[in-house]
Amino acid sequence: MKYYYSIPVLFLIISLNSCNRKTPKELLTSTKWRPTIASHLAFVPTRFRNQMTTRDRQKLIKVAKSISWQFKPGGIYEWFRSGKKHTGSWQLSNDYKTLKVKEKARYKTFDKIYEIKKISSAKLILKLTNSNIQTPLELKPID
């Protein structure tokens, strides 16, 4: 008898949770993203990482904290580094597994293709597919 009351409550909880789900595209555009310090440091080639002084490492951490990425609805991409704004465009594949980014920096344009390893409201993990860099890039939302 007491289980009959549990079933409607369980149904209500499941219904409320399903209403709050966002698509990967909504998750991508809902916040600004910043690379984690560890992820940013991992992009430095090993030979340079091994030669870095404490001061070099502190500078790199400071730069990492100044970086933000924002994927705006409509395919506009903005990223900031040390207060400088760069723009570009982005496109998400229909299966949400590939993110194409066109970055404009100074006089060059860079086409980057990322495999989306994970996307949630708390974490975005990307892996460059058109580069010899094998380390995934982990980004966290900026609060």
C-alpha cells in the first residue's frame, strides 16, 4: 500500500528533471568557458614544460586565467586572452560530436576541428583532430 504513494512522487521527479535538460548546443552557448590550469599547461610541449622556471609557470597560469571562450547563438565565436578580444565562427555537427571553429587572430585565420569528448553544464572536453596535439582540452564554465 505504501508504495502507491512513491510511484507518483518518482514520476514527478523524473518529469521535472527531463524538463531541465539542455541540448549540447544550449550547453555550449549558455556560458563562457575557461580552460583549466592543468589542461592549459598540458598544451605546452613537454620539452618546454621541463625547462620552465617557477616564474614561467606563474606567467602561464596568469595567461590561462585570462582566457575565455564564448560560443554565441548564431555561430559567433569570441575568445579573450589577456584582455584582447578575438572573433570567429563556430559550427556544431548534427550529432553533437564535432565542433568546427574558425578563429581570426591578427592577420591569420585558423580552422580548428575538435572532437567533443564531453559536454555538460560543468565541463567541456575537446580534442583537436586536425593537429598533432593529442592532449584533450578541458574547459570549465566561468561563474
